[in-house]
Amino acid sequence: MSEKNESRTQAIRGYVDGKIQWLWGLPENQRRAELAKLRRGIGHAPGELPDLWGGLLQGMPASFYGTNGPSHEEWAVYLALTLYALHQQSNDTVCVSQLGCTLGRAVRRLAEQTVASGQDWTESSILRRFNALATAEEITEISHHLRGMIQLLRAAKPDSIPLDYPRLAVDLYGLQCDAPQLAQLPANIRLRWGQDLYRYEKNESSETQEKEN
């Protein structure tokens, strides 16, 4: 990946991470209000709702701005933050954005939780949903499938399954790009999702649970 593209993905990651840190620095009531505003943006395109302009655009690098509709960067940031707000709903004590909890890993944990005792996780219906997300090509279609997956992660028991939202934003940016010199090519991103899905072995999951208990 060129230095320019690497700088761009780092800027996207840093911006989303900074916004989440900003939200958690707010008083609880104000944080709830900001998250509620972000949730209202789900299903809309960046820029459609003026109430969201301040929370999303304040501090955004000018290089992210689109000149003929939302840019790839604006879509990536917008989707990551609005879906984060959806995931965070009804959880005031723990931030659901955790570094290293990639989409493939999160889906693996979800699949393991949703199968009957003794059933292999690969038989979970969650994988059909994940496949639909992984094969979606247009950003609004990706958004639709991703929203459903986030709702499932939020509803997981006993606790919501976290997700690395700065990493997700970088992935969403890459899914919109087709420059051959860009390491974040859509095919590469989908491959990594699959690698993370199958790399997360059961014994690793058990070790993680033991550390958490």
C-alpha cells in the first residue's frame, strides 16, 4: 500500500477512534443524547440530517470531504459511528468498541453462541447472514446487512459482543475502493474477514472466557 493510502486509512481509524473517545468523555446524559442522534442517522446518507453535522463533521479532515455527494471516507466514518451508536444502545457502562475485535472474530463468537449444545458453529444461521454481508457490493446494501449483524451482536447473551469500530471504518472505506495499488481492496478485506472467522478456534475462545471470568 502506498504511503498516501496508508496515511488515509490511519486517518480514518484515528478519526473514528477519537470520536468514540470523545463520546466517552462526555457526561452520561450528554453521551446518551449524542448516541441517540447518531442512531437517527441509520438508513440515511451522510449529510441528510443536519442534527448530525456537528457530531460527525466537527474535526473531520477536509481531505475526507466529498465534492459530488458523500466521499468514500465520509460513508465509512458515518456508517461506523451510527452503527456504533446502535450497538451501544442500552449499555451505559462498557464501551462496545474494542480494538482487535474484528468483524470475523465477532461473528465467530456470535455463531458459537447461537447453535445448540453439541452442534458445530458452522451450522449456525448466522453464517448465511454473514455471507450476504460479505458478498454485498454497493455501500447501501452493505449498510443494510451490517445493521442486521450489529443488532445481533448487541442482543447476544449474556453480554453484547464487542467490535473494533475504527477497524470497521477502514474496512468500509476499502470496500468502496478499487485502486489496484490499494492493499485495502474489497477482495482482500473479504478474505481477511473469512480468515478471522475461521482462525478464531474454540480453544482460543475458551482461553479468552477464562481470562474474563
